[in-house]
Amino acid sequence: MILRRDILKAAVAGVTSTATGTATPLLGLIAPVDVAVPPEAALLYPGVHFAALSVGLKTMTPQGYDEVLERIAPAARSLARDGAEAIVLMGTSLSFYRGASYNRELTQRIRQASGRAAVTMSTAVCDGLRSVGARRVAVATAYDDEVNRRLQLFLEEEGFEVGGVRGLGVEKVEDITSVTRDGLLKFSVDVYRSVDRADALLISCGGLRTLDLLAPLEARCGVPVVSSLPHALRAGVRLLGLSGRVAGYGRLLTQA
């Protein structure tokens, strides 16, 4: 098994982690698909360095997730060897598809394999929803109906009432790049408006680029918006002892 790797240049140009005595922390990202560190990482947290390893997910289906599960712990060990002080599993559906207890088990596997603090993207969005006081949520996703069904069960296990879930029907991971900003904005607003009395909107899938949609969506919907990629990065830097606070990108990133 080969784990594809991407470490931001600053993280390897003579910079080591605070675990070895310097001031610049390194956050490790286990990426399901794209090995590149997402540009949102450096935009939100320029004082943090990031390293990513891809486990090579091919399809956003239960079978596809099953095929990469055994690559997660080796990726965590490798990131720890690179100096990562904390690790984020950057795949929402990869961590929720077997339910809440399995999400906790995955987190523990990563901790044991790496010896580092860890969080999954699924845990990050749940913590984000709790932080904004969400109880009844509208959910917009990239997924097909089966993965959406599993997400609803997961969220209900985590104590949320799911008013409705709608997905874009993406299965092949390469197809996520065809989702446009304007299309995702309209789709997400439509999903929110289709749900009666939702007090938050969740956008689930780390492959959806949502950072610059958070504030516009909150303005249109009038409720907090929690999304996989930006709020997983927030959860990761909080493991490093930082606040994760960044102004201008919606309520959750703005609050302490």
C-alpha cells in the first residue's frame, strides 16, 4: 500500500513542530481523496503548517469506504513521524458511515497509531453544530441516498433532529469537481428552505468547497451554517491549543 503525500513547503523547509521545541505547529491531515493540502488551510490559519496523506478513496459508497479503512492507521503513524502534533481524518462520510460508535473507534485507532490527539471530520461537524446551539438541522450533501440515510442515522445517534437530508448524488470522487459554487449555493439554500423549523444548516462532504459560502448562506437562511472542510480545520487547530477563530466566514469560525 502506498500513501500519497503532500507537505506544505514551509513545513519541510527547516521547520519542525512544537513537539520538538519550535513555535510553529504542524497539523496532520488524513485525506480520503485529494492528497493536496486544501488551500483553505493556509488561508484560515497561516500560522500553522499542514501535512496531508491520501488513503486513495475511489467512490463515496460503503464499499469504497470499506476498501480504505485499513490505510487510516498507517497514515496516522506516518504523519506523526513527520512531526504532526495532532491529526484530522478529513472524510465526513468515511467516519460516519458505520455509525457514531465506529466514528469513536476510528478516532481511538488514530490516537493509538500516532500517539497524537485526533479528531474526525464527523466529530468536528457535530461539535460545530453543538457550538452554535443546533437541535433541528437541514442537511445538504454531495452523497447518494444510501450514504444520506447513514448520515441521518449518525446525526440522530449524536442527538440531533434531522428535518431533512438531500444530496447531489455524487459517487465517483472525481465528479465532486463538477459542483460549482453557484450551484452549491442554490442547492444548499433550497435544502434549508425545504425543511420546516431548522435552526442550522449542515453541508456535509469534505470535497465541497464551502468556505466563501458560509457568510452568504447564513445571510440568506438566517441560521448558522456548519460545513465539513472549514470546520474540520477549525477542530484540528483547536487540538493544537489555538482558538480556531477567524472573522468573516460565518458564525462558528467567528466565535471563540
